[in-house]
Amino acid sequence: MFENKNMCAWMEDAVRHIMENDTDGIAIVAQSRDGELFTAYYNVGCCRKMEFASHIQVDAVHDVLEANGYIKEDDD
């Protein structure tokens, strides 16, 4: 059923972190190989969705800056 062992290990680690850190809001975003997007939320309203989206945008900007040599991985 679960053929992608790397993804399974990553998900196990992510779920463990969520459960160990008293999380009270979860957002999941995934994209299938054919481009379909899936989103699911637990205890996440409008404001939290905006906050979560902002964190993803910051991560993306950080990745671009790092890829272009403006910052190093250790500069976090």
C-alpha cells in the first residue's frame, strides 16, 4: 500500500513531532503527480490559515535566498 518508504519515514517523523508538541492546529497540503492539490485542516480557522501560509512563504523565500548564495544553511 505505501511504496514510498522515504515519504513514509518523513510522515512518521512529522506526526511524532506533532503529537509530542501538544499541537492544537494542523494543516496538510499535498500535490499528486498529476498536479491535483489536497488540503486538510484540523482546528484551523481563517486567521490560522493565513499565518500558516505566511510561514510557507517565508520558507520559500529562504530557499531562494539560499539557492542563490545570499545566505547559508547555517545562517538560520
